[in-house]
Amino acid sequence: NAGVTQTPKFRILKIGQSMTLQCTQDMNHNYMYWYRQDPGMGLKLIYYSVGAGITDKGEVPNGYNVSRSTTEDFPLRLELAAPSQTSVYFCASSSGRRGDEQFFGPGTRLTVL
Amino acid sequence: GENVEQHPSTLSVQEGDSAVIKCTYSDSASNYFPWYKQELGKGPQLIIDIRSNVGEKKDQRIAVTLNKTAKHFSLHITETQPEDSAVYFCAASDSSYKLIFGSGTRLLVRP
């Protein structure tokens, strides 16, 4: 099992550009999550999904969109990138049982200039 | 909503000594408290967790304690080794599966 994979690893965007961060898991997990991690800070939940076709907002959803058309994939869309979105983005998944471990991908480092 | 505070932000210990990281939470409905370790350039990885019906849990050199009355929980690492150097995050969750993370502790173990 590859676990949770994310692409790209690094990306530089100009202000106003858009991009999609890809996330795929091969563990057949129902729950998937997107977090952002700013320097010296903890992880903040952006969006999460409890299954294909179901998504919901986390703590910091503004400026982002998500979709979940399959169990495996959970892409994160940035529209009109802003410098405040410079961060490291982590995707995670879990089976959904209460208190079940979340497995994290390696992250995408995004810089908006 | 839930708020998790974590202290200290940085911790430096001599190899072989113990390290303690403390977290407090605000929502009494939280019932699941995991600890994650993040090595440089990698995603966080679960190292130990505790549920609200348990006061203490151990796994080799790592232990976690929970005080529900005071709403705080702690990570204890004994006989620290250089490979324990990393950033450690505590988190709290209610039944909604969403984790609220602390701000992290950078642990440095000096050889």
C-alpha cells in the first residue's frame, strides 16, 4: 500500500492564479481531510469528507474548494491564490471509526508570490 | 469550539533524560486525544493516543496521561534518543472525527 499520496510536492503560484492539489489514498478509507500548516503552527482543518459525494467545511475553508467523486481521491482547489495561502498542505485519511488514526500524506509546499 | 494549547514550544534535553510536553483543551465533550510526531519534511504520524475513559497509557518509552477534571493531557518520553528529535503535536476530538491540533513542540535531543 502506498498510503496517502499527494502531488505536487512543491509549487510556486502568482497572485490570482488557480491550482488543484491532488490527494489519493489506497486504504479504502471513508474519511479524508485537508489541513494547512503555517510555520511554527499546528495544523488547521480546511475541509473534510465522510464519503464520496459528501464534504464539509473545517476551521479555515475560505479561499478553497473540494470535491469527492470517488473514495480514493480528494482534490483541493485554490481559486485566485493569495499570499496568505502560502503554507504546507497535508491530506489525511481515516477509516471513520471513532477515534481512528488519521494517516497523513507527505505534504505539498505552496508559495504564492 | 475546541481550543488546544500546547507547551513548551521548544524543548531541549540531553540524551537519556526524560521529556514532558503538556496540552490543555477547552471542550469538555472532547473524548479522544492523539499525539503525532512530525519529522522534517514529512507528514505527522500517530505515536500514541488516549481516550477519555482511560487515565494513562504506555507504549515502551512513551506514555500519555489524561486529567479530565483539569482538561489537560501530557506526553512523557523516557530515555530519550537522538531519533526522538522532531516536532510533536497533541490534538483533541469529540465524536465528529475532526482533530483540533495544538501548535506543536520542537524537541531536540542532544547526544
